[in-house]
Amino acid sequence: MMGAPAGSRPPAVDEAPVPHVHGPGCGHAHAHLSMEEGEGGPAISHGLIVLLEQLGLRELAANLLWIQMDADSHRGLWHRVEFALELIPAIDPHFVEAYLLLAYLYDEKGDYDRSLQVLRAGMRNNPWRSELPIQIGVQCLNFRQRHGPVRRLPEALEAFTTACRLSDAPGYAFRLRAITLVAMGRRAEAIAWLEAVARDPARSPVDRQQDERLLERFRAGEEW
């Protein structure tokens, strides 16, 4: 059986784990760098970013762009936000938050296929991080059609299975895999698998309790 990591409070089934997206009234205070003026407001010098990249300081360059993106989101400069989020992974392929946020923006715009392409690229570059396959699974499971008209259940199952094999997988990833099995008409398999997960000695008491509640819903015939 796949090892179950320490648990956490599971999100609602129809809630995708997405990063914070800034916008008017978000209430966050942010420090500002010394920037040069550009179209739509101050901007970090592109020359500085190129110089840092050439010096091998890719993580620093990507972090500066992330700070720029954060400031631009507060000013509503969404074209610059999207540009920065596309550039950050090109500079630092391990900047997982950039993949997640860019995918979220594409998903919100209705560009569902492009959103998944971003997440899959992030997963290829960061195969040890569970956030990416979990988000792929959530969007492919597509509960209540929050992510377009199409459900990609086999892809969702593959993504959640991948996530559950990773050491940093949160407890709710195992329940999402079981839910996907039920959505595919494989209820008995889902029940047997989640029962085995719940019996794992490494499973946290909180996760075990949530597992049992979900199992009750499975046995009652609830659909997803």
C-alpha cells in the first residue's frame, strides 16, 4: 500500500488548491524594490534580470520577477502579470508557485487545455512536488464542471495516483483518488483502497476520521 503522509485538513471536494491571487482590496502589504519606470508603472529592469541569469543567479532573478508580478497584480496590470509568470519558469524551472498561478489564470479565462499544459510542464520539471499532480487531478476530475464542460477521469486518476506516491502528498490527496474511482464507477475498488489507506499506521487521526466519513458516503451511494 502507498505510504500515507501526515494529514492536513482536507478541502471540500469541489475546491481546487490554488495559490493566492492578488487583486483590488486583498489587504496585503508588500515591500517595493527600487524600480525603473515602464509602461503601466514601475518595472524591474530587464537588463538586471538578464545580468542575474547570466551570472548564474537564476533563483534571485526569478524571485525578483515574482515580486514584480506581485506588485503588478495590485495595480491590475494583468498583461504584465501573465508575462512574468510565463518568464519565471523559463528562468527557474523549479519555481512551482509560478506554474500553479499561471495555470489558475488560464483556467479562470476558460483556457482549460493551456492551463493543464502549464501544470504538466511544471510536473515534468518538478516530479517530486505533489502540488502539481494534485492540481492536474482536480481540474481533470472537474467536479461540478468548474473547469470546463469535459471531465478527464482517467487523467485525474493517473494524476492523483502519482501524487499519492510522493513523500509530500497531503492526506486529502488519497481521498481525492478514491473519489475519482467512484466517479469512474469503480466504487468497490474505491472503498477497498480507502479502507486500506485508513488502516495505515502512519495515517494521522484527523485524516483517518475524514477517511471514515468519506467511506460512509461511498457506502451510502453518493455520486461525484
